[in-house]
Amino acid sequence: MGGVATGVAEHFGIPVLYVRLAFIVGTWFHGMGVIAYLLLWRFLPLRQPDLSPGLESATRRGLRTSGRPGAFEVFQTVALGAVGVGVMFMIQASGRGIAGSLFAPLLIGVIGLAVIWRQFDDAAWGRWMRQTKGFGFAMRVAAGAVLVASAGIYFLSQERGWSAIVDLASAVAVAGLGLLLILGPWITKLLGDLSEERRERVRSQERADVAAHLHDSVLQTLALLQKNAGDSAVVATLARRQERELRAWLYGNDEKPGDSLVAALRASAADVEDAHRVPVEVIAVGDAALDPDVAALAKAAREAMINAAKHAQVDRIDVYAETDGRTVEVFVRDRGVGFDTDSIAEDRMGVRGSIIGRVERHGGTVTIRSSPGEGTEVALSVPVRTGDQAPPEPATERVPTEEVSP
Amino acid sequence: MTTLRVAIVDDHAMFRTGVRAEIDGPVDIVAEAEDVDSAVKVIAETTPDVVLLDVHMPGGGGLEVIRRLHLRHPDTKFLALSVSDAAEDVIGIIRAGARGYVTKNISGPELLDAINRVAQGDAVFSPRLAGFVLDAFAGTIEVAQVDEEIDRLTEREREVMRLIARGYAYKEVAKELFISIKTVETHVSSVLRKLQLSSRHELTRWANDRRLI
């Protein structure tokens, strides 16, 4: 339900079914299964997703704001607590629960432990590490300890009626359990730290490798920049390329061109930037797998980018890709000199063949809008092939709509 | 119109100097700060019209600055400036209350234009932010299931966002859709409001997926 069983199973490396069975069997013993499940749900650390090195270091150095416990979390805690208490009282009422003399002190003890446990919630841990001497921390641990102690005292004062041996045994069991609960977080945290450290070591080695590579490339670029300081176009291109490389590493856009449409477009944009020294900005909403249709679309988009870079005389090209699951669309736009769309039939065979023809063979459409002085926008779109459906009919009589903006 | 008073908050001194050189004159730069605490202090003292705010900064980032100041100084507008393209940071700072997001490679005139826009209470969406917004509000949901108007973009708003993502300036968007620039501004502001206030399930989940909120 809350992913608890899966998490526990993953931790111990056993099938999740066994864990679920254990919870269910546990329920027979004074509802321990249910209570354990709820406690684990609340207190198990959430899986920490691996962030890219740049974001991780930014988080580490406090340059980003990490999530705070919101109202939802508080509500969830209270709700779970209420359910837990409810289950306990139900078991008590059914008469199969713990003897009355034990119940009250146990309840107080559990609440006390919960207060202490709360300190070791994942988010709190980071704060605690930094402000161990905090007044609030001391107060809460003290409150927890007092509650546990008063539970113990109450228990001792209530001691009568039962046989001494049973009492002693249960007292020891309760104390042991309490100790385990108090030390538990520390022990698990220690174990967690160990494996985290091992992972960290492997990671830092990888990072050192990449950092070495990056430093080489950054230094190279800086040297080139100094050499070419007079030529602003070269300087801009070098800076742009270096920026792209660093960004890809820092923020994790290191997909390969063959992976998807967006990756292919980014790779083409990078090539065009390098070859023609025009920055190309790729914005994507959604992504599509690179099937033959989409690959053709990506190639046509690449041709459109090259055309814009070659002829438009601009300092920036915008590429926008969007897919809604039915069609994939790519727009390549520049604010350059533009051209008369009527003339493309004669002197722009490249446009006819490599852009329009290519896309239409795959059942897509191409709209080119341009006029002298107004810039150009090439809109490409192909339908998405779903599942094992037959490939769409080869382009029928569809003629590309070529409109000229007023 | 009086000269706008602007504060620059960024932990890179070189970048602050660069921005100052580019925009000082047309606007009046009244304060600079390099981390969250000093930013909160100088902004409270000088109450600038617009704060250029870096997303990543010592002390919790730009988000923390907005959190601490937004309620006390509702008239100060924030414009986020960043090299970080991480969607969660960008959307996060907008949801905290920034009126726009531009990348640091923006040109001087474009930045001035953005500052003026933000000062007038309009929103500034770069192509990248428009892309993130479309991504966040993506997915078709049945109109009947939508309780709140705020949880989805209207067809017109979506069109405006798509054009901005395609690299159109507001003026070009207006021309393309046969509407006035004022109307484009209204649509963009409305999208900003939805982005900040919507509790739409998809948006929340999208944000959670990227560890936000």
C-alpha cells in the first residue's frame, strides 16, 4: 500500500511476498503486523533519487532549497497515528490485547519513543547533524525520555497480581525492545552510512575521471579563446560549445543521438552550431522514440537548421519539438532575411528534396512560411505510428501548404 | 516614467559587474547582494522595484529569498536569472512568486525589456520556461473532470505558450494570432497565475517527480 513491503524486501533481498506474509502473520500477535507496517511506513526513509553532479553539489552547498515537510506530511503523520491508536484500542476492546495494567504504560512509552524517533526522520537528520546542541532537540529528547521513564515507573508501581517471573520477563522484554527502538535508528543509519560511503567512493572516482576530462576541455577552450580573441564569431562559437559540453555534464543531458527525437535534434543543433557558428536553441515538450518516421523528421529538421544557418544571416535559431502522442511536430525558426516561398521550386532543390520530400514519404506534412525580411519558419510534422499498426499510406496527393505571411 | 530601481542578487561578482555594465543607466541599480541573507537585508532596506535573482545561491538559493520577502514586500517583483536549466528549479522559483525566468545569456536590451515588463506586473517567459510550462500542463484531461479553471490552460493560452516556445517575441505572437500585445500579456500573466496557484494533480505529480514543493 505505502510501498513498505517492497522497500523492506529490497533491503533484505527477499521476495516481496514473504514480507507481505510476515506482516499478515504478524497481525495475529496483538496486531503487531499492522502497527509495524504503519510505523515503517512513517519512518522508512524515502528513496533518494540520484541527482546529476551539478545539482547534487548545488544542494550540498546549500545553493538550492530542498523540500520542507509540508502540511501534507504533518497530516499524514497524524492520520497514521490515529489509525494506529484506533487499531490498538480495537484489539484492547476485543479482549485479546495486552493486560490492562500493561497497556497504559506501554502506550505512554510508545508515544515517548515516537517523539524520539521523529528526530531521526531523514530530513531532520541533516539539521540534527548541524545543530546537535539545539535547544529544541534537547527538549524533545528529554520529553521522550521522561515519557519512557514515567511509563517504566508506572509499570513498576502497578506490579501486582501476576506471577513475578512473567512480570520480570515482560519487563526485560519491554526494556530491551525500548532500547532497540532508541538505538535502532542509529544502527540502521550507521549501516546505511557505510554502504553510502562505499557508493560515494566509487562515484567520486568516476567524477574525478570526468572532471579531469572536463578540465582538459575547458582549458583547451580557454587557450583557443585567447588565441582567437580578435575574432568575435570564433570566440562566441567556442564559448557556446564549451557551455553546451559543461551543461550536458552538469545537468545530465548526456543522451546519445540515436536515443530519441530530442537527443537527435540536440545533436544536430550542436553540429550546426559548430559548423556555422550560429547558436541553436532546442526546446522540447515530450519526446518520441526514433522510429523511421521520426528519424526522417529529425533529418529534415537538421536540413532546415542548416538552411537557416547558411542563408538566414541570423545570430540565433529556435527549434521547438512537441509531441502529443498522435503527431510529432518540429518547428525551426529564424528571424533572418527570409525568402520568397514561390522561388523555392526553382533554386531551392535542397528544400524540396531533403526537407519536404523526406517528410512526405513518411506521411507527414511540411509548411514553410517565409517572406523577405520577415524570417523563416519551417514546420514539420509526422503522425506517430502506434504499436504494430501498419505504416501509414504513402503520401497521397497532399501538396505542401506554402503560405506567405503578409 | 521614473527610472526603475533594480537590485542584482547573484553570487558571482563577475556576473553582477557584467549586468551592471549592460543595464545601468536606463535603470537605476540600487543594490547588489551575493547570498540569501545579505539579499534579504539590502532588499528590505532599499525596496527596489525589480530584483534580478539568481536561482542557485549560498543560503538556500533564490527560492529562499522570495520566501522570506514576498509577504513583507509584495510590491517588489522578482525576475529569475539562471544558467541552470533544471526544470524543477525553474518551476520552483516561479511557484514561489517570481514573475519570470530568463537565462543568463540574454542580451542587454532584452534584459531591460524583461525588467520593464516585470515592473509593470506582467510576466516574462523565455522559450525554455514556456516549454517547461507546456510540459507541466501536458496530458489531456476531460473537461468534465476539471473542477477548477485554474488547473488547465485554455486553448488560447496553450497557443501563446507554444509560440513563445517556438521563439516568437510577444509582438510576433500578437501578430500571428491577430491579437494585441496587451492581450498576449494578459494570457501570459494568466498562465503565470495558474502555474503559481494550480494544485492540479498532474502538476503536483510532475513537481514531485522532480522533487519540488
